[in-house]
Amino acid sequence: MKYTDYQNEYPLATDYLNRVREADERVQWLRERANNMRMCLTDSSARMTHTPHSGSPDQQKILTILAEVDEMQEKIAEAEVAAEATRLEVGRTICELGDLMCQKVLMLYFIRQKNWQEISDEIGYSPTHVYRFRDMGLAEIEEKMKT
């Protein structure tokens, strides 16, 4: 498989298109953080059942974590909306490309986040052809972004 360093060759286009992946990664990071907070909450709750004092540090920790989990849920919801808006914006840009195969390849990679081999298998073209479609699409987006 021939590999070209398309990220350096088309920096504006790849930075723009990679915003979808970055937005999805932010949502995932926030979800993982919320899950870690819930695990900490569970641990504190378990320890607190053995504590006779209602004003214990563990109880204060639980209340703090509960508030943080609520805030985190709001941040997750906001990040999900932002990720979807980014996905729509980037998808619209891809749909403006002149070649349908370029559109399909870039949609599958940047929006659906499939790898190049999966794309090659799905569309029935060799990886070399997939890279050509990718580069053609990126070049068109890069040119539009420069103007």
C-alpha cells in the first residue's frame, strides 16, 4: 500500500475534517471522566456505610462528587450537541465536493471514522484508489479553504 503524508500535504483540509474526530474524543473523555467520578462515589458510599458520623469527610466528598457528576452530565450533553453540529458542518463541506467517490471516501473516514482498509473493502476499490480519491477530495477542500 502506498502511503502519502496527506496531513502535511493538505493541512487546512485535514485540520478542518479532523474536528469531527476531536469533538467525538472530547465527548468520550467527558463520559470516561463521569464514569470515574461515579466509581469514586460508589467507593465513598461503601466506606460511609461503616461511618457513624453524619458530618464525616466521606459524606462531604460524596456531596461534592454528586454535584460534579451533575455538572459533568451537562458538559457531556453540550459536547454531544457540539460534536453533532461539527459533524453536520463537515459533512456539508464534504457533500459539496465535485466527485461522488471522493465524497464517499471522506465521509467514511472523517464522519463514520472507518479505517482505510475498511473503506477499501466497502467501496470495492484498492487502497491505492481509495488514497487517490482521498487526496483529490482533500485537495479540493484545501483549495476552497485557501480562498
